[in-house]
Amino acid sequence: MSERVMPGRTDGLITLGAADALWVDLTADSAVPTASGAFTCSPARARVGYVLLGGHMVATVRASGGQWSVPEVEVRRAAGELNAVRMDRQDLVRIGPFRGAPRQECTEETPLRWRRRITGELQELGGPERAARREVGRSSHLAGIDWRQILVEQTRDGTQRTWWLPRAVVRLLDAAEHAETQWVQAARTRQASAAVTEPPSHPRQVRAADARQTTSPEGLTASLRPYNKELEGQLYSVLSRKPGTSRRVAGWACAICRTAPAAVLDHCHEHGYVRAPLCQSCNTQERPDHLYSNDIRVANRYTRLFHTDTDDWLRHWHRCPGCRARTTLPLPHLAAWTAHIACRSLRPTHPAPRGRKPCGVLRVSWTGSQQAPRSCLLTVAVDFCPFGEHRVLARVPYREAAERFRVWLAETAPAVAAAAGPDRLDGLPAQFRPVIADTSGEDLELF
């Protein structure tokens, strides 16, 4: 441990200033950049009883002399967890701005809600550049993470700005938000119990011990129950209107990654059925890159959807009874699969410093819809060819694309294919009811 934090130690506790120095020292080589002031600058909540470090909760106690302190071992544990995180700066998740996102004041007492905090602060300060030159005393971190160092700003059509963070950081901040929610709920329960029972002789020490027990990594994992098809076959348009649905979803672990807390109820926009609860990261990863309502770019994330984690994603998509019975995917996903897999051999390459590089960016559009499969046609093209040579690669009828997918599914994920088909599902409705368009974000209505 650094010499400058040694004087702050008393019986396993260190002062907040010493903890700040220790946090920066221990995370100096972390792939995720951290910030000083994690314990002393907003949005740290040391005087409320806890501090968020990455996805970890560290309880605070008032030591002798009235000085706020934290257990050194908890700081080291949080740093070790953060140092183990690997971050791909090219694997980005959009975090805003979205339509209708409410503004939130950034005060020390405000819960994390990190997406709103980032959006509000960037809008208030006029963008990432001015936010980086903030005045002294403004929020400089989220859960001890210096998000400004890894924030990516993109501009589409020369007007609309969007902000992105690496997926690993999004999952960390989602875990921190969930951990804080669990801590606050436990604290309220303890306060309610204390109102009708005799208060303990050392309430601060009891609260700190309970916080460490409640928010340890083992306790956080145990508090998330795995999703076991509890909502299978239910319509999202009905379930989303039931009181308490959001609270129920937050109790599940993400059905894809199985580690992060679920935040949204993913559903099929073609047939209207609930699939499973997902974390924000996995839910964003599923969405293709929209250009228009019937035109998408096939982004690099499809390498994971159709290669690395194929089995998990195919099982997830086929949680929809409509897709499972028809052994297909929703039209945008099927179009992306057709471009990424079925037409892979048609994509030209160009010389590059290390061999040859695939040409441009794949783009797929379609006419008509799955409701009229005979007239639906998928067009696969290449955008941004460096030599301006390539345009349309293939035109594939919807029925042909669906049949190619069935053959590929049987070869790639036999267990998923074996559970699919019209004879595998009893009582399937004759007519599906698509859900109402999702207005929580821009251009997310198709999935």
C-alpha cells in the first residue's frame, strides 16, 4: 500500500481521503478509468452510509472522533473486481439522448440513475467538451468511474448527436444502480423495524455490518433469481400495464448474460409475446443499427449474435411462441442474418495492410412485410465502398431467406431447431396481436 495512505488506518478503517488515494492507486492499471474523489465528491454518498465503487457497495462508518471512515478491505475488494474487468472500446452501447428522458438534479442525495445523470449533465454543460472543462466541485465520476474519459459522441446526418459507452462499463454501472437499489430497500426495512423495536446500542455499526452483508458480491448474486419461463406465452401489451411489473423484472438476473440485473422486459414486436427479462446491455446489443423503418446496417455486434453467443440468442428469440412455431426470426433480425450469414460469400474484399479486408458496411433493406411473404423482398447491399465499386449484392425473397435460416438453425443449434415448428406448440393463437410501438427511445420500434 502507498505510504501516503498509511497514516489514515485505524483498526482496519481508513479515512475517506485515504480511501480516495488507495482507490486511485489500486486501479491505476485498470482497463476502466477511475477518478479521484470517489468517496468525497458528488455523487458519492459517504455520509448516507455507503459509497458505490464500480458494481460494489462499500459501507461507511463514523469512527472515533466523528470522522467518517470505510473498511480498507472493502476498498481493496472493489478495486480487485474492477481490475478484473476487460473493456472493448469498440463494443459500444448507446446511452442517450432518448426522447422523453426526464431531467434529474445531480445532488449527493440523488440515487445513481446514471443514464439520466449523464444526459442531464451533458445537456446542461453543452456536450462532452464543455463537460470536461467543468467548474470545480461538479460531479466528476459515476461509481468511482471517470466516464468522461471513455464517452464517445457520434453525429448522424450532421445534426443529431448521440452518446455511447463501452458495454463493459454499462454493465458495471447497471450493477451499481441495482446494488444501490437493494441497499436502500434494505435500509428502509431496517428503519421500519427499528420504529417498533428497541434501537440497538450502536446503530451505525449495525447498519454498516448489515450493509456489508447485504451488498457483498455473493449476496448481490444470490438476490437475483434466474428466469425460468415464468412469463412464457404472455402478451407484453397486457403484462406491461400490470402494477408491479417493473419491480418484479428487477428481481431477475438477465436471461442472456445471467450476471447483470434485469432492467427491461424484452418482447417480440412482430407477435407481441414476452421473451424474457434482460439487462440494458443485452437489450441494446440485440437491436440492429437503424437507418429507416425498413433499412438497417449490419453492425459488428452480429458477430456475437450469430457466432460467439449464437445458442443463447437463438434460444432467447425463440422464447416467442410465434417465432418458435414458424422457425424464423422477426423480419429485421432475419434480414440481418441474411446479410451477415447467407450472403457472406458475396461480400467483396479489398487489399489491406494485413491481407484483405471486407468491403464497406453491409446494409439490408426490404419491401413489404412478413404479413405478405410472397411480395416481401430483402435487398443486401454494401455502403461506403472505398473504391465506389459495389452496390447491390443480392435480392432474396422472404420465403427463401426463412428457409435458409431453418437449414442453418438445424446445423448450428440442433436443440433449438428441435423445439421449433408448428407441431411443437399447442393452442397457438390464429392471429397475433403486435404490441404498441415502444416510445422510450428513438428508432427502437421494430423489436
